[in-house]
Amino acid sequence: MGEASPVQWRERVPVWRERQASPLPASAPREKARIVIVGTGPVGLAQAIDLGQRGHDVVVLGRFDFVPLGSKAICFSKRSLDILDRLGVGERAVERGVIWNVGKVFWKDEREPVYQFDMLPVKHQKMPGFINIQQYYLEDMLLERIAELPNIDIRWGHDVTGVELGNADAGVAVASAAGDYHIDAEWLIACDGNKSTVRDLLGLDFEGRVFEDNFLIADVKMKGERPSERWFWFDPPFNPGQSVLLHKQPDDVWRIDFQLGWNIDREACVRPENVDPLIRAMLGPDVDYEPEWYSVYTFQCRRMERFVHGRVLFAGDSAHLVSPFGARGCNGGFADIDNLGWKLDLVLRGEANADLLESYNAEAVTTADENILNSTRSTDFITPKSKVSAIFRDAVLELAREFPFARSFVNSGRLSTAVSYPAGPLNTPDCDDWKGKGVAPGFPALDAPLGEGWLLERVGKGFVLLCNGDPGFTVPGVELLDIADAGNIDLLIERYGLSPGAATLLRPDQYVAARWKSPTEAAVTEALARSKGASGS
Amino acid sequence: MKLITSPNIADADGIYQRLIALHHGRSEEDSMRVNTRLILLLINHIGDEQAVNEAISHAGGEEEQ
Ligand SMILES: Cc1cc2nc3c(=O)[nH]c(=O)nc-3n(C[C@H](O)[C@H](O)[C@H](O)COP(=O)(O)OP(=O)(O)OC[C@H]3O[C@@H](n4cnc5c(N)ncnc54)[C@H](O)[C@@H]3O)c2cc1C
């Protein structure tokens, strides 16, 4: 049996939106499915849309019969927005969210920032550097999109209680208020969060590090004229010796993170009467606000050694967990499903061997490691663990006021950007000299205007050969996108170094697979095969 | 670039004297702060990552590879 029934979950997890508990499937007690996704969090929902859009029937199991409320993710990166746009919710999210590009870092009581950064250094792209939006709004949007797709069967209040790893399938035991049943899944994708049941049931590892610190996350509603920027303080007078982060969300909700230290009374510090003095010290004694949600978090960085275990694939928090400085949690999870979706699609269609999923393991582990590395470094800078470390931190902040060089050491969170795989197994190394220009194999496509729209709106379903002029051949399974006669292509040509005759092969997840100054049919065919997992040697 | 470990400054005594004078009359805490600033300034000037990495290893008493 599961830990708790859907009814009991309500006592532990606050409800944002009710969903109707789903009945038993018609095929119960024993059912066969090609794809089962565990988890109705953002990662599971996004994975379902990706595979649904690619034409697959998908079963999604969620133990809650509601969308949870609470303070979780708010910052979504440009790369996530590119992915969400491909899934049909990018524009909705940007419209509803608060757009921001600039982050400022303050120290002590100084009014001028010691450092500031811009998350969209390359302008003229469809999506902004970042948006802030409450995680439950995003989950709502993903669910709206799922409702538009006929082939996604989402089951609320269906709890996975057993998993058995077979050679060609995974057996899943499901408990629901309507009864228990079993599914033989050809592929099981575990998007069941950091306390993953699937991971535990299979006895798999989740190694890492716990940071001995507590953070109070206070979401408060208030009218304010502050700009929509990320403001971060080291050692401000309103939280001496600790850090504070202020961020705007839609609906006049502001998120304030107060670092609290290790030895605190976690129950007491979320009581409104204890949060109030912190907020008034920060925003002024007369500030008019309403509490939305208060919670306390301790952060960890962990990951599974492998994300692929036979027919069971892990994505999102079940596979990796990061501290939130840098907003790499959910953004990292979206990177997983983006990478996995097209590969599983090809495997299910018989167009690629299941070995292709090994490259999901390689690339997603690379992404997770980069995210963990960055969030660990940020956490060590923000919360120094020794006296010397604190002295270095303060020396950096002190020097940063005066000397530009020191600003690059200031680390209040390196915010999530797309991770590249320059040594990725699916890339075809360059044979031409690109003189450091363009987007190299293993890097994510850079957006650019194209005609009335944007390049990234035109790629992301299958493989695309982006070319400047008709190459004179076609390769089955590769769509030609010849921009020669399109309008508004100067930036695109510049960004890809796409001189007349040149071409760039893009994967279905908008990563560059290969490129040529003058492509041949044989070269494109070979690069395509390599991208589908045929070993290059 | 390999870290230079043979003599590389003309007036070693003068530089050493100024280094000690920098700490004159400071508390231990303040000295530590000043040393840290100095390290960061010098690291940036050196710039070369390999040289800095070697210096970090030598400072920690590690043998050269
Ligand atoms: C305070 C805080 C701030 C954050 N801020 C950011 C941010 O700004 N940006 C960012 O990118 N990330 C942020 N994160 C991280 C982000 O919230 C997570 O990375 C994200 O929720 C992970 O999504 P997921 O779908 O993998 O897992 P979850 O959201 O945890 O979802 C797991 C799902 O699995 C279901 N489930 C679990 N077990 C079972 C089972 N046995 N059977 C059926 N269903 C099951 C659960 O019901 C749930 O629906 C933040 C996190 C915290 C705590």
C-alpha cells in the first residue's frame, strides 16, 4: 500500500485546484500500456505533452486528486520557455508571468548594487531571459494543454505502490480509491519527485549533500513600485549576517527568501507573528501586505548515478535535486523531458534502437552535474561554511564596489541557462573551420527572427536541416528549412554563420547535431544516423 | 603558463617590508581581510588559470604532479 490515501494527502498538502479522482480504467485489473508516466508535477505533465504531441498514447498516474498549492518554483528560464513554447504553453506562460532579465546584488545597507547581470545578453529572441510565475499556474496551463490532446489519459488519485523491472516491460502496481490494479508498461517514466517512490521501490541510489541551513520562503501580496528584477542582498541590516532575495510574481505577489541559519525552531519561524518583524524591517514599518504562504526549506544537492534503468527512466526531481539558487530544479527537469521525448519517440516507432536512450542518460547526467555544480558553488558563496570562506566572500563584495574584476566572483546564484554537450555522443564534429562563429554541434539552437516569426517556432518536431539555399537533395526523415527567400534573416545568418550554401542540422530538441559549409547528401545521412544513436565509428 | 617559482622580483626585501607594513597595527581579523583582498587582486592580475591552480596547490603544500 502507499504511504497515504488521496484523502489523507489533503491533510498534508495544501490544495490549489480540485481534480476529480479518476475511476478504475476499463481494462483493470490488468492493463497493458506503451508509456506510463508517474507524477503530475510540472515535469511529468510536460513529458506527457511532449510524447502526446508526438502521437503516443500516454497514461499519467498521480497520487493526488488535486493540484497542490504552496511555494515552489517561480523562476522559469528562457530555455524552459523555448521548450514550453514547443509544447504549446510558452506564450500563455509569458503572458501570465512577470518578465525579467536583470538581477541586482546588494551588500549591507548600500543603496547601489555591487553587481548586476542581464539574463538575456543576446537580444531579438522570441522568449525573454526569465519569467516568474507560480508553479501551480504553470501546472494549470500544462493541464489545459493536456485537455486538448486526445491521447493523454491522466489519472488523479492513482498511487504507484509497486514496480517490477522486467526485460521488455515494467510492472506497475497502482492503488486508487476505486480499487487496485496492475499495468504492464513498455516504458515507465518516473517523474515522481525527490522522494520518488519508484526509485525507492527499485532500491536505487540518490547520493549527495545536505546544506545545513534553513530558508524562510515568504510569499506576500502587496502593491509596490519596485521593478521586476531579481534583488539579492548579502548581509543586509534587516537580516544581519544572512542573505535575502526579493522577487516579483504575478498578482502583486512577492517572494522573499530569508536565510535563517541552521539552529532554529522550524515550526516557530513560519508563524505570521514571527515573519512580520522580518518583513517590516525589510520593507518599512508601515508596509501594507497580506501573507500568501510561508514555509521553511533546507536544501540538498543529490542525483541518481544513472537515470536509465532498463525500462524505467527517471526525469526531474526524482533523478536530481539542487539547491534553488539559480532556479535549476524545474528548469533542469524540463531539460530532461526535452531530451528524452524525441528519443523515446524514435525508439517506440522502431526508428532507433533502445541504445539511443543511453544518450539520454549521458546528456541528462551532464546537465544535472552542471546544475549541481553551479548550485553548490552558489550555496557555498551565499552561506559560507567557515570563517575563511566568509572572509573571502566579504572581500569579493568589498572589492566589487571598486574593481570590475571582482564582480565576476560575486555569486548570488548562477541562473539556469541551457546546458551544452560539446562532447555529446550524438554530435558530428565539425569538418569545416567556422572560425569560432555560429552554433557548434552539441549546443542549443539560438533563436533569431525569421520572416514574421522566429526560428525556434519552426524547429522542434523532427530533424531539420536549416540551410541558406536549396542544397539540391533531401534526406528521408529530415525536413528542409531553406531560409534563402525568407524575410528578416540577417540576424539568423549572423548567429549561425550561415553563408550561402551552408547548413545546420538540428535535432528535434532544437540542439545542433552537425553543420557544414556545403553539405552533401552522404554527410547529412551519416550525421542523422549518428544522432539517432548509430555509433559513429 | 607554468607558475614561475624561480626569483622573479628585483627588490624582494622592499616588497617583503611593504607586505609586513601593510599589517602593522591591524587586528588579526583585519589582517586576514587585507590578505584576502591581496590574493584576489593578484589572482586576477595573473589571470592564467593553470598558473593560479599551481599556486593554489603549492600554497597548500601539495607536491607538483
Ligand atoms: C522553495 C522552492 C523554490 C523553488 N524555486 C524554483 C525555481 O524558481 N525554478 C525552478 O526551476 N525550480 C524551483 N524549485 C524546484 C521545483 O519546484 C522542482 O524542481 C519541481 O517541482 C520538480 O518537478 P517534478 O515534476 O520533477 O516533481 P514534483 O513537482 O515533486 O512532482 C512529483 C509528482 O509525483 C507525484 N507522485 C509522487 N509519488 C507518487 C506515486 N507513488 N504515485 C503517483 N504519483 C506520485 C506527486 O503527487 C507529484 O505530483 C523550487 C523548489 C522549492 C522547494
